[in-house]
Amino acid sequence: MKTALLQMQSVSDVAANIAQFESLASAVMRDDRPDWLALPEHWNWAGGTTADKVAHADSPDGGPAYAAAQAFARQHGVWVHAGSILTKVAGGDHVHNRTVVFDRTGTEVARYDKIHLFDITAPDGTAYRESATVKPGSKIVTYDCEGFKVGCAICYDLRFPELFQALQAAGCDVIALPASFTLQTGKDHWEVLLRARAIETESYVLAPGQTGFFTDGDGAKRFTYGHSLIADPWGHVVSRASDGVGYVSARLDKALIARVRSQIPVARHKVLGRLPKLAAE
């Protein structure tokens, strides 16, 4: 299966973000003709105030971003793992950070709400409080895609290996992680964590990211790391984006997954979680 990742610079303008998606996706379909493509985290809106994010989010039953991704899948006959779309919570003042997936006919086959929310203080003292805007999800989500089982995760989820272990236990051999990693954390942690998750689960990990910067509600620029990449089940980076808006692609090989899992059968060797209790020494 041939896959492609779109690396975007989303801003506080829904129409501009949709236009950017359609332009990039059309280019990769023309050049590489992938079977499956993925967008980065919150590609429909980045920056602004909490109120801005809620006001410009898609409605619970669909909206401009949802419709654009669905229409592209149907028009081009391609699977679209629509990164994450800020989607209003019905009857509330929060949004979901939500992945929606469409098959080649434009039929929705999966939706995943980000579980782990980014409430941290960066090394330079900048505070990020995702929970001020986002209501977390609670369900692990997978879907079947033409012989591959794909697991869903989003950005900060990367730091929680138990989610990836659960996806592996659910039978996933591909894990998609749309992201908007900060520049500060990305330069030190992005690649090493993605490769670790690929090695631990013996799965492909596909991570499309935001690049450049967006402007927050106080007018400050928030820089993102980009460097979208695809890691194979051995932990090799087989495709990586340069700086700036663009895309990368790679083919996924079922035989490689089987070979790696045969050589080092990690799943079969698991002990923790299978014994009723381990005695402490």
C-alpha cells in the first residue's frame, strides 16, 4: 500500500487551510498516486483564542473541513486519514480534537478523539493548556484498510506507550499519528519517540506534522517542528519531510511486518499484563 503524508502550515483561517489541503493533496495524487494519505493535527484551524477555536470548529455532524476531506476521498478514490479536525462538542463550550477517516468512496470508517491533552510548560516557560479548549476522548480506535489494520493516535498521545501497546494488542500493524509538535520539544523528542513506538510495536508509524508557526490569541507566534516521517517496523525512518509545506510518501510492506515480528516476537514474549501479579523482590 502506498501512503503519503501532508505537511501543512495551518493558520486561523478555515478556508485558507482547506485550500492548502486541497492543493497539497492534489499534487501528491498527481505525482505519487497514493492509496492512503494523512493530514496533520488540527489542520482546519490553528491559533487564536479559545473562543476562536470553538467558533470556527466543525459542527458535530460535519462541517467545511469534514466535507472537504470526504469529497476529496470520493473524487480521487483515495483513503483520507483526515489528521485531526477541531469539532464542536454538542451542547458545550469545548471541542474534540478528532480524527475522521474516509475510505475510497468517501464513507466514514472511523473517528478518534484525542485521549491525552497537552497541558505542559515548555522549556522557555511557554504554557500550553489544551484542556482549556478540548474535551478528551476515551476510546481506542482502529480500522481495516485494504489488508492493513490501522490504529489512531494524535500528537501528545505519542508519549504514552500504553496506548500503542493497546493498539498492538488490538492487531494493528500501522499506527497513524497526526501531530503539531512544538519546535522546542520536537527537535529533541520527535524522531526518537516515533522510532521507539515503531520498534516497540513492530509496526509502521506514520506521522504527518504541522510546520512553521501560527499566532495565538495574545499575538505570540507558536512554532511547530514539522519533519513529518514514516518509520518502519524495525525503527528505520524510510521517509521524512524537509522544512516547509510539502509531502512525503512510502510503500508499506506486509512481508516486512511479518519478518520483523518473526525475528523478535515481542508480542508473544510479553509478561507484564498477562500474569495476575508479579512478586516484588
